[in-house]
Amino acid sequence: MKEAFVHVSELAAHVGQRVALRGWLAQKRSSGKIKFVVLRDGTGYLQCVAVSAATGPELLESCDRAPLESSLEVAGTVRADARAPGGVELALDELRVLHASADFPIQPKEHGVEFLFDHRHLYLRSRTPQAVLRVRHEVEQGCRDFFYDRGFVLIDSPVLTPAACEGTTTLFSTDYFGSPAYLTQSGQLYLEPACMAFGRVYCLGPTFRAEKSKTRRHLTEFWMVEPEVAFLELPGLLTLAEEFVSYLVARVLERCAEPLRVLERDPSRLERVRAPFPRLTYDEAAAILASPEAGARMDAAGAPRFEPGGDFGAFDETLLTERFDRPVFVTHYPAAIKAFYMQPDSADPSKALCVDLLASEGYGEILGGSQRIHDYDLLLSRIREHGLPIEAFQWYLDIRKYGTVPHAGFGLGIERCITWLCGISHLREAIPYPRQIHRLYP
């Protein structure tokens, strides 16, 4: 093939020209003496059309013989076709099989979920996971761009840590040359010292929770983006979170129209997501859930009734969000059910200056954050109350000894956010290789 190779995504600029492409055989079909071959090259899908009268029988036989997912080189003339993806198709006149695939296990038929995730390394080639992961790519790049443009400094926090961040019951532990170490639950504790150095920082990376949960909202390994800002208190934190989530939604709507179309995601649901977001205090949310109407709904659904003073379950979050057309903030949870580092409200120390952001359409919490305790003695007493080893947190306490200031931050779960944006049902779809209590393969 004499022509320089181009990508499917570039073909709109080559209408009327002869081009060559490389990729994989995604689909094929016949209609009399016409063969249709769909090439996938990672940037898009291209329908290639071979007509016997124009190309002769040898090319048609090559189309017939090539198994699905064979790697190919093709050449032909680009022509406009409004019905085709990207508005073009290829009048095929040359096809060369680089590698004839073995029988591909994923065929155009129904497969069970376990089968597809046992073959996740191959399932990634299918349209649905590709669409989801393109949205993920855009969300992660959007996270970096949002904070970069606002002067935040990226701080890569460690994966191996000597202490818990979110409680000791969900830690993955390992031996670190004779001492205990844990897979990180959050980068937050390491961001707090960094924000005292740089003012505004963030991290984006994997986190781990050893939760024996099989719900659609839980993975044992997931990714979080976590900003931390010095001299920031709860009202400013809500504004930052609102701007951030609104930015990610607008970016996905602008740049991921085709993936959303493949996923059959109604964009009008996301177009409503704009500031300001509704705000409820925990007590206001609890009053909604304690109403007779909500109680009847929970009973009918078989969900446990909400107990005031406790955390919200998945059905509780659904009830709270279904009255709104955009995410809703819930603030001022009881301090007793929140993490040790959260600043108590000076007006009511039984409440923490914290926030959860519940996504619309019943997708639950996607973001959680708080103002952090900045007083040394108060933080020390909270560490003791939670039964945590003081020696493991001595470095964290140090922050409160040298120019301490109020500061705040949040963590947004990448998979939870993507699940909501894509309108899919389970977090395992939102990460390339999901890790669950029953899945460590592939």
C-alpha cells in the first residue's frame, strides 16, 4: 500500500481521496455481490464496501475469509455518506490480513456478565466498554485541566501508608520489611501537609477499601481525585465542588457526544446539571426520610427504615435526590458517624463541617469532603477517641504545630462519577479492570 496510513477519525478531511488504514475487523456482512467490512482502529469505526463489479472476486473472497478481530490493512477511496458514523465510508479496493484471528470468544450475541468480565481483556474491544472508557478518559483529563487552570499543584500521594484514613476495618494490610503497612484509602492525609506548602493541591490516583460488599456502588480498588486548600472553610468548599462537578458534566456533554449516544444516555438529564446545587443539612434530610411517605416507600422496597443519627443507605439517597433535577449537597452530618479529622461546627459541636454530594437519578454519593480540624489538641483527642495509634499520626499532628490554618478538601470517586454520567448500572463498567471481593482476574 503506497499511501500513508491515516486514522478513521481523520477521514472527513480526505473525501474523494484514496487512503490506507490499519485496524481490526469488527464486523462483516454480505449483500449479494457486495461485501461490507467494518474496521475498528481505536479512533472510530469505518464501513468499507467492496463491490464485485469494481474490485473482482479475489477481494470479496479475502473479506469472507478474514475472521472477526483479525488485524488488517485496507485501502480505498473515501466517500461521503451521511448515514455512516463520521459521515464517510470507504470504497474498498485492497485488503491485507496482517494476522488472522483465532475464533474470538465474544460474538454478536448475548453473553452473561461473568463471562464478559472473565474476558474483560477482550471485551474492551466492544463498543459499550469503549464508550464508557472514553468518557472516563475525558473525566480524568478534565480533572487535571480544572485544577491546573486554577493554580493547583499535583501531589502524588503514596499507595503504601503506615496508618488508616477512613477507619481501620477496611484496610488491606501487608508486611513492609517487618513492619505493617496498608494500601491507601485516600491521599488526603498527605495532601494536608502539602497544602500548607503550596496553598492549593490535589492528587488523582488509586485507593483501596477492603469492604466485603457486593453492591453495584462498591469496588475494592477505585480512583479518586482529591483537592485540598489552605484557608478554605466549608462554604468555600461547597462552591469549589459545585464548580468542579458542573465543569466535568459540561466537558463530557461537549466532547463525548458519540460515546453518550452509543450508551443511549439522554443528554438532557445532564444538561440540567448546573450551579447552584440544592443544599440540605443532615437534619433536613433526616426529616424528609422520617416522613410517613418516605417510610412507606422504604418498606415497600424492602429497604431498612432510616434511623436518625445513622448514615444514609442507597435507598435513602435515592429518595433524597428524586425531588431534584441535579445533584444535591447534604451537610452537617453527626460528628459521631464521620471521620476523626473533620472539624466540628462551632455552633453545634455534635455536627461536623462536612458535605456529601448525592448525584441525581438515584446514583448516590459521588463526592464527600469536609473542613479539617486545624487545632492540635482537638485533633489529638479525636485520634485517641477513635483508638488510633498516636505514633502513626505524629507527622499528621505536626501540621497543627507550625502555622496551622483552617483548610478543607473533598474526594470525588471517579467510577461513581462516570457511572452517573454514562447512565450505567454498575461501577465495574466504569474502570478498565474492576476489582471486587470475588474478582482479581484478569
